Amino acid sequence: MIRIGVYGAAGYTGGELIRLILGHPSCKLEFATSTTYHGQPVSAIHPDLYGRTDLLFTEEVWRECDVIFLCGGHGRSAELLKRINPARDTTVIDLSSDFRLKRKDHDFVYGLPEVNKSSISAANHIANPGCFATCIQLALLPLADKALLPAEVHITAITGSTGAGQKPVSTTHFSWRDNNVSVYKAFRHQHLDEIMQTLRQVQSGFDGNLHFVPVRGNFSRGILASTYLHCDLIEEETIKLYKSYYRDEPFVHIVPHDLSLKQVVNTNNCFIQLRKYNGILHVVAAIDNLLKGASGQAVQNMNLIFSLPETEGLNLKPSAF
């Protein structure tokens, strides 16, 4: 069994990871940390896990295991690794933004399986992609692979309130979020850097503009990204291109119907719909921000590293309503 430790396990991504690990046939959860709730039952903070685990939250100390998932806030992972000093052969999968951009001072591999699968499989340190970044990259990768990305790409993407994390802020509490929609960080969202890094990796020399407008939605989970750009391919050629690119990817599906978030929420899937309008290609992509956009993708990366089936522990089914 793969021995698992989860750091920062009291938040949304930590809770999702615990749920997935408890249902994973090849994993055993050894510990889950929380500086705020240490000593309390995991099920007291994640009450849906009552009856599934008797584990108590511990403090952030190193305990021997095979894989550690880092689910703390952005900016904390690098400092945490110095403090706990895990063994050199321990696999580290970081869900923060600390190591997503390539730098000489770390060896983390960017963990988007649909573009870096071979590198992930051989790695020991993985930087899990951001949720918006995952959805938008999956919408654009097949075009980048054929050097078809134009100079201008327009993206509007809406996300649920869980994307802002568990700590309450003025734009996440119910009375503000309910019956409300708002734009934030227009054209300057932090995920743009990692998106551009990947697109330049796939389409050498790409230097286009990504005009990205993020939107806060009045729902809990999920991301729906609407992207449009100039493309000379006819609709049938585009669909064939996308299906060919993702033919061996178990979680990415090109669908013929109109998309809604409920088709992917509570799964590790990404659904993509393609339509052509007078020379404009419209790409709509949808994921669950806490699964394919975070914890599900982290488990997918772990499966690749340990040569397990990519889908193991991730055969999740959406709710019909």
C-alpha cells in the first residue's frame, strides 16, 4: 500500500484528497495535518467522512510515508518543506502555486498529465496546476500542438465559491455570493503565467495575447470556460483534431452537446464542446475545480508516478441533477 500524508488537510482540497484516498484501493492514509484543528477528529471538520475514518488531525511534523500532498495556502509549501524535511525518496505533490513556474532553484515538474505525462511518471516532485489554468489549457492544447494558436485568444471563465478556499472573505460568504455574479482580476489573473508557460512549451515561439476575464459564480464548485479565437479549420476538422489529441486521455472528452457544469461536477473529467461561427472557433470547457482542477488531478499524478492505472480511485460519477 502507498502510505499517504496530507498537509493542510482541513481545507476544501485537503478534504477532497482525504475522500479520494480513503476510497483508493492502493493507498493508506497515515496522517492529516492542521495547525488550527490538531487533535480533533478529521470527521469533525469534514463531517461527510464520519464513519469512514477515526483519524485525528496532527500538527505539521514529518512522519514517514511514500507520498505527501501539500494543501496549504499559496506561499507556504516551500517553507513547509524546509521545516519538515521529508526523505529524499518521498514523492511530494504540491497543490499550491509555489513551484508551478520553472526556476533553477527547484526540480518540480508541472503536473498537467495531458501534456507532461512522461515527465510526471519519472518525477518525484510535482507542482499541481491551478484550476482555471487546467481548464483553459485543456481547451487550447490541441491547437497549440499544431501551432494553430493565433495572436489573440479571448477567454471568459466562471468559477464556484470553493475556488477561493475555505477561509471566509467578503466575496465568499453566502449573503454576498448568492444571486450575484462579479468579475475579478480581469486580464491579470495569477494563472496566466503558468498557462503561457505550457502553451509556449507546446507551440514553440507562441507570443500571443490571452485576454482572460475571470468571473465569480453563485454556486459552490465547478469551472466553465468560454474561449473564442480565429481558426481556419472547419468545425469537423477541429473536432477530429481534438479527438485525436485526447484519444489516450481518460478524463478529457469531446462532446457533441451543449455543456453545463453538472455534467462534470464531482468527477475528474473535462468536457469540451467545439463550434465554428464565421471563422471564429468557440471552445467551451468544463471541469470540477476541486477534482480535475485540484485534488483529483493530484491523485491522477500520483497514479502515474506509481505506475498505477491513471483512473484508479477516480471513477467518480456526476449527479444527474
